[in-house]
Amino acid sequence: MGRTKMKTLLLLALLGLLLAFGAEAAETSAAIAVAADGPGPDAAVSEKAGRAAYFLFFDERGNFLAAEKNAFAGDPGGAGAKTAVFLSGKGIALVIAGDFGAKMSRGLSSNKIQYMSQTGVAYEVVKTVVKQE
């Protein structure tokens, strides 16, 4: 087999792997983010969205996927707007928190992310919201 054919076959095999892994990642991507006081699904929903200690990520069926510390929680200004951009980059469709500041609300709206005010235990709130849809 010639070098050109070998390179073509390797490239096609690599492309196939990338597509397979990409499809798998898309199936498990986060759809819902919850501003939370702790890193687990049993954490309380945070009162402040942009300054929450953590964001918990759930899929569209309400399954907990991961937690991530909010890098902007301690910023002296603009935490809400920065957090909205961060969540947009994660492909989030819905954000849940106790309350949303004006900058966070504008940031989410401009990134076409829905948001709702809820309180309680994160996973219980998500399960309730998922059942309503």
C-alpha cells in the first residue's frame, strides 16, 4: 500500500474516532446549571447566582454530571456578567439560583440562556423542573 493511501486511511480513521467521541460528549453535555453553596447535588441552591460558590451541572433528564467552583465568586465587580459568559461557553440552556442580579440577568438573556429563581436542595429542584417540562 502506498504512503498516500496509508495517510488517507489513517486520517479517515482519526476522523471517525473524533466523530464518535464528539457524539458521545454531546449526549452527556450539561443542559442545566445550578448555583449552589457546595459541590454536591445535595447542596443548597445559592441565593446569589453570580457569586455562588459552585455551579452544579445536570443533563436534560436531571442527572448530576459535575460540579465546578465559581472562579468569579470573589471578583470585586462584574461577577454576574463573567459568570453568564462562562455558562454560555458550557452550552447551558437553563440556570437555577435563588436570585439573579441585574448584570447576571442581562448576561444570561444576551446569551439566550433561560433562568429561574428557586430555593431548596439542588437535585430536588432540578428533578421538579425537569418533570414540569
